[in-house]
Amino acid sequence: MKIGFVGLGIMGKPMAINLVKAGHEVYGYDFVKESIDDLVEAGGHAASSGKEAAEKSELVIIMLPNSPHVESALFTKDGIAEGLSEGMTVIDMSSISPVASVEFSEKLNELGVSFLDAPVSGGEPGAIEGSIAVMVGGDQDVFDKYYDVLMVMASSVTLVGEVGAGNTTKLANQMIVAINIAGISEAYSLAKKAGVDPENVYKAIRSGLAGSKVMEQKSQKIFDGDFDPGFRIELHIKDLQNALDSAHEYNAASPFTALSMEIMQSLRSHDLDKKDHSAIARYYEMINNQTLQ
Ligand code: NAD
């Protein structure tokens, strides 16, 4: 299939390369020329704009940071919308506001173009291995048509509802992860203050009700003080802002999300926003004047 791919960053580039490896004809565009060169080296094609990526393709996939980037990539001069024609499909795999997804979908539908929002989890390793989890919002028939293409990049692709539902699901995921990291950091801080080794606490409780994938993947980083990303706090701040905006839009009070957001804002003030989100533990170290290592 001829596929336009706009946004060849940490996630988008390996995802686009996996499509090439599966035999698809991929036309890639990004502001960063080196990223396009890497795609071409892997067997893909260069596009000089979002418009050209769309003109050459029947499907356009987008993988950009946030709603304003997607809006600009779609509707700016020489943007994707200018190269679209009736009957085509746009799949936005960026993690953005579900309210924005619905807006973009409505605008594209007016051009006779169908739309899915399809954010992912799994991070850079998942993007490279082709094992990300994709949560999709949109119509069943569009989902069915592109399921196999999405599965090239993923280990699971799930339709969760109408357009916007993919990003609502992703926000739910991000809320749970942030609150969970804060929870384990707070508990390990109490243990340390009480003279109990947090690592022993982890070993003792990990298989019980308090255990979680977050506990498994983040505890050792906290005990080692290794906050290399992984998933950067600045991206998690973006997700929590979208979660709070959506919560306010839909009247869903979300106090723990708001608190997690303020913890991350404090870390940003300490220049830690490029660190992994497990650095939430650093916030507890600061307010309790101790380390967890
Ligand atoms: P990134 O910053 O590495 O890549 C974004 C790319 O978009 C950059 O290469 C940038 O040059 C390009 N870009 C920005 N605006 C553009 C435009 N108008 N036209 C063309 N190119 C443009 O980001 P990423 O880590 O790849 O994340 C992409 C999305 O995936 C985000 O929404 C993020 O929240 C989500 N996500 C990231 C991870 C992760 O671990 N990095 C995991 C899951 C989901």
C-alpha cells in the first residue's frame, strides 16, 4: 500500500521503517531532514511536504507531539489536507486531546476523507520491535480496512469506540501511570524514613495487590537513581494537560491527576523535565530531604 508518514521522531521513524520492511511504499516527511534520510536509507521515499506525502498515497499516518502540531501539519499551507482526495484515510497515531481528534475528523470528513485516532503505548523499544499497543477510535469499517497495516507496527490493535475514544483511552492510561508512580514513590519514602529498605518493601509486596507493571518497570530505576528516559516528564506533562482539559470539558473531576501534574511541574522547575517520569521519586526525595537509593 502507498502510505504517507508525517512525523519521523523517536516513535514515528521506527514505525515507518517497519511498514517499509513489510513491503509498503512509504513516503515520509518531517521537519528534520536527517530523519527522512534514515527512512530513505531503509527503503522508503522522501516527501518534500505533508501535501506531497498525501498526494503520493492512499493512507496518511501522522505521529507528532501534540494537538497544535497535528493541526498545523494537516491544515497549514502545503500541509496534508492540500494533498488529500476523496476516499482517502488519515490515521493520527499521536497522543493528543480527544476533543481535537473529533474536530480534525469533522474537518477531514467534509473533504470526503475518513479518520481514525490511534495513539499508542509501548515506547521507543515497542516502536522498534513492532510491538506497540494501539488504541483506536473511529468507524468499524475503516478500522477493519486498515487493521493489518496497523498490526505491522503493533502487537495489539483495539477499537475502543468512536473518533476520540482512542485518545481518551490513552489519557486514562497516562493518568493511571502518573498516579501509580507517585503512589509507589510516596510509599517507598515512608519506608525509608521508618528505617525499612525500600527495596525489601518492593520484594515483599510486588506479587500482592499493590504490585503493578509500573512497580515492576520503575522501582529499580528509583532504587538506582537512574532517571534516563524512557518516557520524558515533559511528554507526560503534555498528556496530563490534555487529560485535565478533557476532564474539565466533560465535567469529570480528576483530583489525583491534578496533583500528579503539579508534582511534575515542580520537577520541571528543577530542570528535570527531560528525565524519565520515574523521577517523580525525586520530588519525594526533595520534600522529605532524603534519597531512596
Ligand atoms: P518526537 O518529538 O521524537 O517526534 C516528533 C517529530 O515530529 C519530530 O521529528 C519533529 O521534527 C516532527 N514534527 C513536528 N511538527 C511537524 C510538522 N508540522 N510536520 C512534520 N514534522 C513535524 O516525539 P515522539 O517521542 O516520536 O512522540 C510522538 C507521539 O507519540 C507523541 O504524541 C507522544 O506523546 C507519543 N508517544 C511517545 C512515546 C515515547 O516513548 N516517546 C510513547 C508512546 C506515545
